[in-house]
Amino acid sequence: MGYTQRCGIPRVDLIGASAMAQKRLIQISDLHLSRTRAYTYPNWKAILKWVNQIQPDLVVNTGDFIFEAPDD
């Protein structure tokens, strides 16, 4: 029995496989953006350019998004 079944989390299919085949998804990770560390800006600029060229339907960020602590 999987975790979602043990916890009672229902499975929801939002779109079928044929509809998903026509969608573009981009997954990015660990951007580590910073207002105080200027060396992160070129990476962010390059990613924005790449994402805008591909024009995905969905962008998912699965890693660390910023360097700073929550209070910064």
C-alpha cells in the first residue's frame, strides 16, 4: 500500500494522457536567486530566455529558489 493510500489522499486525474501529450512542461531546480549576490543574475537571465523560447504550458521549480533566509 502506497503513502497516498495509507494517508487517504485521493488520486485525481486532471487531464488524460492524450491531452498531456500536447502540453509542454519545464522542470527547473535550484535557482538560488539572490538580491545580494549579483553573480546569480546571469543564470536567472539565461533561464528566462530559455523558458520564453520554449513557451511551456507549465513551469515547475523543484529546488531551492533563493539563497536568503525567510526573513531577508
